Amino acid sequence: MLVHSIVNKPDDLVFDANRAFRCCLLCGDVYQNEQDRLPHDKYTPEIQYLTSIAREEWARNHAKEHTIKEHEDFRMSMRFCTPTAATKLVPLGIAPVSDMVLSDEHRLAALEAPRLSTQEVQS
Ligand SMILES: [Zn+2]
């Protein structure tokens, strides 16, 4: 049985950007299954398969939260993500580097994104 967890707050330190996740490049919501953070020796191919299905399901359902026009406008922008998404993704360690180089709006969004307190980070 998979346990789902949705992380969409920059201060939620459960998220691990080094493990499998999906994120919305329009709004910056992030999904990571709790089992995707299992130690590597317990991260079996079966669990990887099941969590990949969960990520796809989340992405498919989440995409419906945005209008067709939002999807089309984003696709036409040729950007990695929107500035709104950059504001939420940068604090989680997901940096849209190409957008930050090519777009002032993205660079400002990334600079103004809230920072995580290093004192709260668990190791
Ligand atoms: Zn979204």
C-alpha cells in the first residue's frame, strides 16, 4: 500500500529533491511519495514501479487544475517553468537555471523566493 504525500510548502522539509518527485511547472506544486524517500536498500523495483504510477496519477489529476489556455500559454512561452512556479521550486532546490538566465521575471522570482532556514534542515 502506497502512502501519498503532497509537498507544496517551501517550509515542508520532508521533501528530498534528490529522490523521485513530480512538480507542476505552471504553479509549482510538488508531489513526492513517502516511499520514494525510503533508504536505497528498501527502494525495491516493485516500490519504484508503484510510486512511478502514483506520480503519473498525481500529474494527470493535477494538470486538470489548470485551464487549457494556461497549458497552451506555458507551452508557447518556451520556458522551463512559470515565474510563479520558480518562486515555489527554488526553495526546494529545483532551480530553473535556463529561465533564470534568459528571463528577468524568472530571475527576480527566484531571488525573491523564501529561503529555508538551515537550522531547520535535518541531516
Ligand atoms: Zn499546477
